[in-house]
Amino acid sequence: MHDRHPRSRRQFLRGVLTGIGITATPALIAACGTSATQESDTTTDSPASSDATSPPSQTTSQVELIWWDPWVTQEPWLEDELQRFGEANPDIAVTRVKQPKINDSLNAAFADESLPDVWIGGGPFLAEAVAEGWVSPISDFDDYDEFVQTFPNPEIDFFEGQNIFEGQTYGAPFQARSAMWNFLYANTAVLKEYGLADSNGEALIPQTLDQMAEYAQTVSQESGGSVFGFAVATSEFNGAFWPWWWGFRSGAHFEPFNPQTGQSGYRDSNVWNRILEFFVQSREQAWIHPQSATGNDEVIRALFAEGEVAFIPNGGWAIAGWEQTHPNFTDYRPFAPPLIDTDTQLGWYRATPGGSFFRIGSQTKNPEAAWRVFKWFQSKETSQRWVASGNGTSIWPENNDPQYMGKIQQQEFFEIDTANTRVGPDIPKMTPDMQKVTFGDSRPNEVAVLQGVFTGQITDIDAALDELATAKDAMREQAFEDAKNAGNTDVGFEYFAWGVQYPDWDPTKGEDYIASET
């Protein structure tokens, strides 16, 4: 096999939200132990998977692996898959440990040399995890090349700077490249009850932000304040961050920088002002649910399902979540973020080549067993069951057939997602030196600005956006300066600007783009 020495450099830190500056969550859980081997009686006679060695039918040495994840809505699917894997691989016992704040737990576990053998979701971007030394490469396994060829588009499914770093592969795509985190949902029963329906009795779904504000206010007024037009968990990072993505379809540059200049786009468009004004309206006109100030994401989803709210932002996982918590709730529809100050779509959500979902811990004592778990979960069959469970879409296009999607909302979600997502260029393809730039947080950041506007602490929106843009540019300029001081010359805004590095890319065309050198 290969050397599994952890890497201490943070030079790979970068992801979809490059430069946003995600703040660390409080440490919560002490690290769990890593893998061990014990003697156990194996009595199951289920067949082994195709990539596993058939185990003896009686007493055998059973490998024990530790699995970490932070999942809630995905839990039934995951438990079912772990059971399937165990039946097909009785020589491997996988113990699942739920870690709600997995990023902090991984950091503590690494220091204690007790990283899980396999882990998923909720933690850092893969680039950061590689830089921290938490992930073991999969490209050293003997059947890696064969594994790669099972994917629909290997040439972009495995991509330097996304799941390949300095020639070593650390992850593989699982879901379709999408903007699954950026949707809104409409409670159609609420809308119809308060007169927001067309001549056929179908609920009116807002197409613009002005319409959404109008409908939200109507619901609140017509219900006498017993039902609210809008809710979002502003006290949580995700909740407070969702609205910043709304402007993308209206042509506002949010990466969060102007791709033509590499600098902040918050001064470039009035779209950002209108999004923040939406929250001022919601507070002043009392059509935002009061629990938006303190409730978490699961609380907001429950309020929506129970008919207390007309609109909420959320991700694709919400559909599976309601199936578990409110199985009789069917009166809702997903819809794309509304257009702002335009009747024509001017932008699409950028998906990158590559992808990563499941990861093998760098400290595993049983790498071959962890690799078997990894391959099981990264298989086309497992991904098909993921789609059927309502949790999301699949990197394999054929798995996204409506026959596998049990709810009409899931089909609508997939259609909307596909229509609004395009593959675009990626920062790590610019220069090797740019891959070594580490971006920090800005003060203020987007979350702080939205929360300040929502609570009324910020009253001058123009000044707040200007301050945010200045902070973002200063944070990136400092990151470039630090990288130069470390001996990296080809760094700076001119390398950060896609418009310079990819002059043939036009983000307004709504077409997939793969750089010619790939």
C-alpha cells in the first residue's frame, strides 16, 4: 500500500464557497476510537459483494470499522445501506457514530489519533480535510483505475483541485452536480386558503422576489397574524446564508466575487440591497415567523409542514425530512429562488467538475476494509437507492429517472435543479500557486450582515454592503500577500478572476463549460 503520513499544510483550503469565511462551530463531542479487530462468530450466509473476499461461514476474524456522520433526514437510508453492506460483507462490522458537529470532532480525533475509518458530510470541504491530514487517498488501491471507470464521465468526475490534489485522489462524486442547497418551498394549502390561487385552483408560486413579498404579506394579513408568510433560521449559518444565493439567477455575482475582476461583487448590483430590504420588510410588516430569530432548521421545517408558514428556503434533503417527521404532509412544492429586478434569468448556479461525498480516514488500521465500505457507498446501485429514498439526485443520469422518485416534489426538484445548474470553471485550474492560497474569514461576513439587518441593528444597507465588500477584498488581499511571502509568485486578483483565466467562458449563456486543458 502507500504511506499514510498526514499532511499539515492548509494549502488546499478552498471550496464552493471560497472566500466566504465559514466560522468554526463550538467543540461538542469527544473523539471516538478508531478501528480494531476482534474475534466474533459470523453466522450470516448472505453472499459477499462482488469486490469482497467471501468470508468463512463460521468463526472468523471480523474487522471492526467506525463510521461518522451528522445526518438526520438521511438517517433511514444510511441505516438501511449499512445493514445491506453488513449482510453482504459479514467479515466487516461497521459501527455508526452520529456526530452533529463533525468538523470539530474530526479535529479532536486527529489530535488523539482516533479518526473514524470512514466519514461523511457536515465537515470541511475536501480540500481542507486533505490539508489537515484527515483523509487517506483512494488512488493507491490496486483497483482504483477500475473503480474510476464505473463513473459516467471519468474525465470530469475526477478532477485536479476538486477531488484530486497533487495527483492523488481523495474522493468521488455521488450526487448530480447541483444547487440542491438552494431552493425555496411553498406550502400550497396555506396559499390556497388565503386566496393565492389561479382560476384552476392551483396555488400561485412566486416568480419574483416582489411577488414573494406580496404573497407573504397577504398570508399574514388574511390569517390575522396566525400564519406567517416566511420563515428561515437566521440564528444558524445555513439559514442566514441561504438568502445570499437568491441573487445568482438575477445576474448578481456571488462567488462571492465578480468573476471578471476577482473582487467583491457586492457593489456591482442592487440585487443585494433588495434581498436585505426583503428582510427589513418581513420584520416591519410582521410576516416573518418570530421563531426565525431562534429556531433551528428542523424547527422551521416543522412549522412549515404544520401550516404555520407559506414560504421557507431549504435544500433537497427537506423532502426526505418531511417524509419522516410529517409523512402525511403533501401540500407543498419546491421552486427556484425568485428573480430580482428582472423578468429574464441572467445567471445559473455554478457546479464544478469532480466531487466528493464519502471519505476514508487517514488513521485507519484497516484500509482495505474501509475501501470496501467506500466502494459500496460510491456505487451506482447505492446511489439509485439514495434517489429512491428522496434524499437527492445521482451522478449517474439514469438513476434520476422519475420511476425512482416516489414523490412529485422530488421530480419537480430535480427538474428545477437541472434547469438552474451549469458546470463552470474552477479556481484550482488557474495556477499551482493559487492552490496554495488559504482564505480566512472576513469581519463582517454575510451572515453577520443579514442578521444585523434582520434584527434592526443595521439600518444603512448601502453602507453595510460597502463594508462587507471592503472586508472581503481585504481578506483576499491579505491571503495573497501571505502566499507571496511564502514564495508563491503567481497569486493575486488577476489569477482569481475567471474572466481573465477563462476568456471564452460566458456565465450568462447558461451552458456547461469545461476548460480545454481538461
